Amino acid sequence: MISNAIFLGMIGPWQIAIVVALVLLMFGGKKIPELMKGLGTGIKEFKDATKTEEEGTEEK
């Protein structure tokens, strides 16, 4: 029972390939760079917001 739970949580190369293929089919090759750019911008803004929040709490 425990060994089944361990194997269900692992992501293998076939699962990654299937996800990539589905994303390509859903969004197309031209839209993916725009999605990744937006994702990168969102991550950068999140890091900046957490950094300013940490700086604000250290000053108190």
C-alpha cells in the first residue's frame, strides 16, 4: 500500500513528454513564448514583493 503511494508521486519522462505535447496542442507553438514570458514576469514580481516585505519586517 505504501509502495503504491510512493510510485504515484513520481513524475517520469513519459509524463513530462505527454504534458509538453498537450500544451503544444492546446496553445500552439507561437503562443508558448508569450506564456513563458508572462510566467517569468509574474515570478519576478512575486520575488520582488516578497523581498520588499522581508525588508519591511526587518526594520521594525
